Amino acid sequence: MPYEVSQLLKDIGTPVTATPDEPIQDALDRMLHYSFSQLPVVKGVGQSRQFYFITYESILLALHNFGSRVQGSSLRVDDALVKVPNVYRSTDDLFELLLGIREMDAALIVDDDRNIIHVITSYDTTCYFRQWAENIMQVRDIEHGLRRIINCSFKKADGEIDEQARKSAVEEITSSNKALRKKFVVALQQYIKQNCILAVPLKQDWVNGAFAELLNGSKSIAISTANECNCEADASIPVTASCKQESAVIDSLSASKALHQCFELALTYYLEQQAAADVELVESLVEDAFKVIYNRSEQTKEFAELTLADYIQLFFNDICWRRCQDVVRLKQEEVQHMLEGVRDTRNDLAHFREEKITAQKRLQLKRCSDWLSEREHLIIGSFDKT
């Protein structure tokens, strides 16, 4: 979808115009009063309207050509006009307007009846793109500040970063394997609780109930992943609306037959390996059984590849936040509220949801950037002392 001229019109007021028959001095006084370098002028009516600008340059040129002075001159606006070759509508392509604006540093926006509704200047376009660039740069500053603080929190006594500890922390927040494995353990425990005697082959009703627990976990994992990266959840992890009712279980089974079969294999593997039907699970056996159901090798992200949301999670990791708390002197939920607001604004910027980026969100972005910048040196200084 192309950028439209309408995106520039948000904060632009009603145009100030001049008429062809008014004295040139009146038009010049109006330009000085509003600090405008040009005024639009219209001749004709309806669809046959013709559009012009009167500018500082065109006024000086007219005075020179006619040998006149501003005061006492009989020159009219009509004697100092510059024809406007093109006008634009709010639905036109923004970049076409940017090309056309170069000659006069201004462009006219008209409605379907060719009435002037706005005047766009080079200053307006500069402000528009400056605002976007400023917002993106502030997000970058916040992200880089978090990265520096997090890296310092993982430094060892010799000043070097403990790469292994940092990698473990990254894996903890990014690994979908770990999250799904926790749900697999819940499902496994449910089955064993129902099955007081170790029995293979499996009882199908109990398998279905345990599998429903697994799907419950898969749903929450898929939804949180989709919200985090603003993309669709992995289709290989089935999602069910409700797993407590028998009909919902049957529906989910039919939609995820392959995963159900994998779950049965994993469950069978575990029960064959465990000597007694004990709710206390054997960790090594759980790990081996889980590989049957979810055997995809998962590459842990590098620290530099993390998203802003990941850095926020790491910032509130015990290793980092515990050391920041005394310097920040705010509750965790208060800082988290601000950083998550920045994350939401960052996502709106990245996905060009301009209508969601309010003046309040822009201000929050700026204040967060300033706040973090001021406290970063204090936080890192406190890390060095400890």
C-alpha cells in the first residue's frame, strides 16, 4: 500500500490565501504576519479553476520589472503570480508530491471539487519525516541502553562478560522447547496419577486427558509467541480453544493426529523405562521421552539477535534487576509498564500503524529514552562497585 498525501495532513491548519485583485502590499503583509513564504491564489470556478502562488521572490521580481516600490505601488497580486503546474489530492502518492514540491517548496492539496483544502510546504514534509526518524532513533537508544546494562550485569570480577551465564539466560526466555517441555511434564504427571498400575498398552481415555493438558500448554505458548513477534504461531504446534470438555478434546485430536501419535510414543517410552508408577518423575527419562514428541533441534539466539521484548525480559532477570533496583528506586511493575509501552510503540512503528502512535506515546518514548540515559551511568557505576 503506497504512502498517501493524507498522512502529512494531520496537524496542518486551514490554508491562508490571496485574491488576484488585492494590492500586492496586502498579500505581503499577510505573508509576514503568518511567517509564510507564499500564498495560494485561485482563478476561475469549479473544475476549471487555475492555481497560482504569490511568493517573496515573485513580488521582488514584479517590483523590479515594473520599477515600483512596495509602498504606494499600484501592483496587484495578479501581477506577481507563479502558475502551479500540479495540484494533489489527499489520496495521491506521497512521494509524487515530494518530487513536485521541489520547484516551489510548496504544493496545493484540493478536494474532488478542486477547492484548496491544504498547503503543504517543504517544512511540513521535513517535520513529518523528522518525527518518524526521531521516534526510531529513540527506540534504538533505549534498546542499546538496555543491552549495555544487561551486558554489565553479566560481567565477571575480571571485567569480562560471562558468556555462558548470559547464554543460559537468553535460552531461558527464548526457547520454545523449554516452555513446551514443562507442559509435557504436566501431561505426563496427569497420566501417571490416573494410572495407579504401570500399564502398557496405554488406556486411551487417560492418554486423551493427558494430551489435552499438553494442548492447553501449546495454546498459551503459541499465543504468547505470536504476540511477541507479531507473526503467526508455528503451525506445527496445534492450538485448541478448550481442552476440558470431551468434545473439544476430540476436535483437537482430529486436527492434530500426528502430534497425538508422537505424544503416545513419548508416553509409552517413559512408562517402559520407569520401573514404578510414581508421580515423582525421573528427570533423565522425561528428557528422553520429550525428544520423541519434540525432536526438532532448536538454535539458541545470539545476544545481538534478540528483540526489544527479549532485552526487556532480560533486564528484569534476577541477575540484572536485583542489581539495578537500588539505583532505579522504582517498583519493577512501574518500570515494566514504561518499557512495555515503548515496546508497543516500537511495534507500531515497525508495522507502520501510524494511527496508533499518539502524541502521548511519542512523549512516553522520549521520556523513557531520557530516563534510561540518565540512569544508565548510575546503574553501570553501581555494577562496577560490586
